[in-house]
Amino acid sequence: MIKTEELFDKVNSIVVSFNAKISSGQRLSSSESEEFSKNLKLLPPLNELNEIRNDLDFALSNPTTFDENFIQDLKNKFTEAEEKVKTVFREVNKESIGEFIMEMRSGAGGDEAALFCRDLFSAYEKYLLKNNISHELIDFTEDNAGGFVNLVMQVTSEKAYDLFINEGGVHRVQRVPSTESSGRIHTSTISVAILPISKKKTIVINPNDLVIDVYRSGGHGGQSVNTTDSAVRITHLPSGLVVTCQNTKSQIKNKEMAMKVLEARLDEIENTNFNKGVQDLRTKQVQTMDRSEKIRTYNYLQDRITDHRVKLDFSGINRFMEGDIKEVLEKINRKLAADFEAEE
């Protein structure tokens, strides 16, 4: 929890210090300018909160002078002002994520899991296309039925990251596969991971820890893509992570994209280890793909999408699969954020 009294003293001191520096003709560095800007945004709501706190303290110390309704009104204003400070504090300290990696893998369910992996990817991509959001498929593996065994996509958009931030986890589907002649319902799972690409480089990769292989691309693509050694495989020896990229006919670009994915994965591992044992609904990623470990179920027979983390149901699976995902994801994100705030 934010200790607002300490925060007020700290912010006020920083603003006074930087103002004095500017007044003396000194120039602020880029990091100082960023810190100054953050604290300037925080100061007005903190001033308001401090004034209400002083009024409330004075009223409480003179109970015979002020009636209960007046005191209660000040308490309500104090609560509102405190929430405003917390909101601004989170906003100014939130790292802007303009890029992220989305990884999807089929799990339990064989061909049907791979087909649903393709269907959910298609829903995500249709939303990105409708909203002109830049994205690029980095790598993928198809099965014989035309589904995706796994895929890796890069998305460049802060708004998209804010929308997709809680999609990481196991997604379960219950439906009758198109290949099922008896009409039996199958249950399958896929996993999704959302890996932010941070502007603040916290991971340092030693080039000596990497084994880089090039090979001929496979799967769909132009003739030049499939006949040249443009695909890149990077193995990070300390972690055992293997990243591949074969999306473009440029070996250099494929290597750059593979390195970006590797950095995002290593960053996620470091953050997971750092936060081990801490329940954080906004960053937790599911590690296995067992049918029972799920964040969401798509029940086609009942036309129902259930998010198990927030216990919300939505109808309209077909609309969702056509890329109409924003309203559903925003409601889930708001509920998760509210639950997280309550746990704080």
C-alpha cells in the first residue's frame, strides 16, 4: 500500500529540488526530466489529499465543534482523494510496453487442440487487423490437419498489450470436432503466453552462451523463403532455451527477431523467479497444459465463454472468433484489476 504522507513529503521535496535547479539555469538530464514530470503529475492530487487530511485531523480533534455528518463527509472526501493519488501513482510508474511477444501452443487434445490453437490465433489476428495494429508472425509449426502446434507472433502496440495482458494461461475448448462422425464432444487445451518486450534492458546475454544455426525454411512462404538458408535457430546454453525464426527471407532480420524473443523469454523467467510464491493476477503465466489447469473455457454447445479467474460468463463464441474480442477482454481485465486491488 502507498503511504501517502511519506509520498507527499518525498514528491514535494523532489519538485522543490528540481525547480531550484531549473531556476539556477541548470539543465535537467533526460532521466531527471522524466522524474520531474512524474512528480509534477503527482503533486496536485497529493496537495488536495494533504489539505483534506489536515481538515479531517482538525475536525476529529474538535468533536464538539463539528457534527458527525460534516466529519463523515470529510472522511468520504479523504477516501476519494486517496484513491485518486493511488491511481495517478500507478499511471506515472507504469512502464509503457509498446511491443510484446505472443506464444501459443496446442496441448491436450491432439489435432483438435492444434485446430483450436489456429482458431484462437485467428480471432486475435482478426482483431489486430481490424484495428490496424502492427503484428508479425515470427515462427509457427502446423500439423497434418492444418492446425497450429505452436506459433510465435510479435505485436507492436501499447493499447494491444493493455488488452492482451491477461491472456496468458491455459484456454480450454469443449466442442464437437469437424472430424468427429459420432457427434461426441471433445475437450482440448492450448496455452497462451504474453511476453512484454521491455525498453529497460535488464537481461544481458553473453554471445559465448549462444549457438546459432541457419537452415532452410519450411512451411508456407514464397519460393525464395523455402529454398535459401534464411531460417535461424538460437540455442541459449545456460537456460536450454531454443528460439527459431523463419518468417522472412532475410537471415539478418530472422536473427534479430529470434534474439528479441529470446530476451523476452529470459526476462520472463527472471521475473517469475523473482516473484516466486507471490500471487500476481496481472502477470501470472500457467506452466502446464493439463485440462484441469485453465483460465478460460470455450463451450461451443452452450455458446458460452467462461473466465474462471473472475467467474464471468459471456455468450457469442462465433462473434469472439471473428475478432470481436475487445469487450470481453476489457471486462475480464477490469475485474482482475479490481480483485488485485482488493488483495493489496
